Amino acid sequence: MASERKILARPDLVAQARDWRARGERIVLANGCFDILHVGHVRYLQGAAALGARLVVAVNSDQSTRRLTGEGRPILDERGRAALVAAVRGVAAVTIFDELSVEPLLRALRPDVHAKGTDYTAATVPEAAVARELGVEVAIVGDPKDHSTQALLARLRAK
């Protein structure tokens, strides 16, 4: 499947997830801004993909990324960021979301696992209460958080 075809609107994603679930496939949800894809993002997505049969990645929209990260961001637009994430091996589907929290998507999708990066702990995952309410397992995956878009941009600006 071409990576662009993996980018789905929420209703289409929910329908696709229903089909996967009917086949007994374990669904994992990961999320983030993914502004300037780097090795930390790839390792996070690989770790998330290893937890199930189908990895769904929710990419923050331009509007929500700007609200979360500040003026001047995102560097790449939402369609570009979604296409890059969709091209990562192991990613089954990508959706773009406007909310500041992934909780509404968790409720709509009801994945088996919600994967977060190592910048979180089980105690600090913002969506942990909703995940518990829905019976969704929360997993921390990826390598230590010593890569960040913000640090990368600071290094580029310093040069």
C-alpha cells in the first residue's frame, strides 16, 4: 500500500479498525507531532509496532502542533508529516487530529494498546485515565529521550 493511501480520516480509520479487530488483529495507537522526523521518532514507532498487528499513528494537525509547540512550528505541514510517518515500516494507518489530546481518538478507535514514548512514565501519560476506563493497555516504548525536534532545531539555528 502506498504511504499516502495509509492516511485516513477518522471515520474511515474507525471502520478499518473494526475490520482488523474482526480478524482478531491487535491494534496499537501511537501519537505525536512528528515535526522533522528523526531517529527517536522512528524508534518510538518501531517499538509501538512490535506490540501488535496494526500500528495506527495519530499526527497532530498544524493547528494543534502550533498550540502545543509555539510560534514558528510546525516546520513541515500536517500532510507532509503524515506522509513521512506513513512511510515508516510497520505503520498500518495514519490519521491527523486537531485536538490537543488524543483522548477523543482513543474513545473512537478503542485500540488494544496506547503506546507513548520514553518522555512519559506510566504515571505521567496524560490519557492514562481514559485508557484505563476503556480497558486499553498503556505501554512506554522507544529509546531514551535524548532526541527531540526542539533540540535539533536549536542546533540548526545556532549554525
